Amino acid sequence: MTQLTISQDIRPISDLKAKGSEIVTQTSTTGRPVVLTRHGRSVAVVLAVDEYERLQQAAERGALVEALREGERDVEAGRTLTHQEMRAKWLAEESKD
């Protein structure tokens, strides 16, 4: 994500209603988010769709990496099951539903 330009990318929330199309165009052309403020405090961020999707994918990759690390810690600590043990556990839980 491109760094904010404070003089251009921080706008009052009233601009969203009055100049919504301009704000959307700005995010698309600059690649920068627009921060909306109310009474001088940040309340929302407008992002281009491609930037939002990139952030979502990055978050998902981060969650996957953390899950893999957790699995590695479990293996190192000896918290493992054989395939048969896991299948039996899964079938037992499924039969409860």
C-alpha cells in the first residue's frame, strides 16, 4: 500500500456524501487509502478494491503461516495422533451431531 499523503488523503466524512465519486477515483488512481474523519478523529478508511483484496490475501496467508507454526509446535511437544486415532476421534464427534 502506498503511504498516505496527509494533505490529500485525510478528509472529513462530509466529503464522502458530497464528493463520494471523487474519493473513489482518488483511491483508484493513487493507490492510497483515504481516511475519513469526524470531529478531527479517524472513523473510516476508503480503499480501492484491488488493495482491499491484497490485504485480505495477506491476512489469510498470515493466518495460514500461524496455523503451520502451531502445528510445528504441537509436533515438537509430542501432541500428535495417528491417522486411525484422528479418524476415530472425528467419527465419534460426527456421531454426536
